[in-house]
Amino acid sequence: MQSSEPSVTKLVLLLGAGLTTFAFAPILVRYAGDVHPVTLATIRTVSAALMLFPFWLWGRQTGKVQKWDGKDSFYAWAAGAFLALHFICWFASLTYTSVASASVLVTIHPVILIVVESVNKTGRFTAVTWAGVITAFGGSVLLGIMDTDPAATYSNPVLGNAFALAAAVFFVFYILLSRHLRAKGGWLDFIFRVYAGTAIACLGVFLLMGISFKASLIAWICGLTLAIGPQILGHGSINYSVKYVSPTLLSTLILVEPVFAILLAVMLFEEIPSFAEFVSMIVIMAGVALAWLGGSASQKK
């Protein structure tokens, strides 16, 4: 690494903290109770943008945040919109299809990314990395199968699966734009612009759908916690690291989130996973380890 880049230890600690906050996301959504998913997403994203605004404004006034040209500003807003569409499509998929199907399809993004990075030559990956990505995705598929309820009926599985796949594609666009923009600008300026775009997009969908903004106090608390934790610290750690680490490797690392979430559910709700779920978790962790062990033979920055 160059001297201006963070140490490996710093990146590992930062990503570890970020992944831990990701694991709290489904726990917080459960605690939020009976609140519309788009309402909760809007509370989360708007709160995150408002929390960051004073720091971004201070950075502009002190010269610590550089001005962006119109093209890069547009890309930042676009990245935010893609992240918002990822959230919205993911929530929508759960309305029409099973958690298992939605979870498997939304986690296809590492496979899409390794193909995209290889085709456009932004990354040349080793055979070990390819094996790790495919193994981790296979573990995610296995974990999703464990969640299938054969007796359940769903309103429109085809539509739900399409929403989940769209969520994966939107995440790919989001992380690739993040890689491009982080190579040019600072972290604070980037995440504020992106999260402002995410907030505006979520708010726009919320208003178009005519959803009630009524939510309980616990829902607001969970929404604000989601903003501080998974949004600013979780996605923020990914946005910081994407300047130095391949998007494919970061995307693969995100697959350990359900493993952490299951372990938290064990502690908080005494939901003991089955043997097959334990095997799935081991497969995911082994795949992620392989992907990171293999790394990439070359990366353009």
C-alpha cells in the first residue's frame, strides 16, 4: 500500500465494525413493529442525510471539503438513487415472495460484480477468488433454502423475485459508482451527496405512494438507529473502503451479514439455527475467506 492509504489493520477493523452494524438491521426492523417498510426506509435515509449535513457544511466552510463538478455531483446523486431503489425493491420483494427466494436473488450481486469487473478490466481475479465468490454465494443459496416454508403461499412470487433481482442489480450500480467517485473525492463529501440522493429518492417514492407518515415512537427510534448504525457506519465503512478494495471483494464480504444476524438472533431472541443453517454459515464464511485470500491480481484505481 502507498503511505497515503490506510493500513490493512485499519480497513479490517473498519469493515468489521460496519458489518456488525449491518447485522443489527433486521433486528431493528423487527423491533420497529407494524410500520410500512417505505416509511421506515424514509425515516432512516432522511435522518442519515440530516445527521451528516452539519459536518458536510462545516467541511465546506473550512475548506476541508472540495467542490465537485456537475458531472461528479450527478454521479453521486445517481449512486444515492440506486441505493434507494435497492432498498425499495428489496422491501417490495418481501411483500410478494418468500424471504428465502428474495434473500437468494438479492445476494447475487457479488457474482454480477466479479463478471463486470473482469469484463471491463477494472479487476483481474485469481481462480481462488472466483471459487470464493461462488462458494459464498452457494452458502447464501443454501441458507435461503433453509428458510423455505413449503406450506406458505405468496401473492406473486414471480414479481417478488423480479424485485429481488432488480435490488441486486441496483446495488451493483451503486457500488460501481461509489468506486468511481471515491477515487476522486473525500469520504465525507461523497457519503453526504450519496445519502442525500438516497433520502430524496426514498422520500419521492414515499410521497408518490401516498403512505401515511404515522409511526410509533419505537419505530422512530429504530429508524434513527438504522440511520446511525447500518446507514452511516455500515454503508459508510463500505464507501470508505471501496477506494482501496475491489467492489467484488466488498460485495462478497457483505454476505457474512446474515451470519452475524443469526448469531444476534440467538442472543436476543433465542432463535437457535438448525444444523443445516450452521453448515450454510460455515460455507459462507469459507467462501468469503477464499475470496479475500485470492484477492485480485490487478486493480485499476
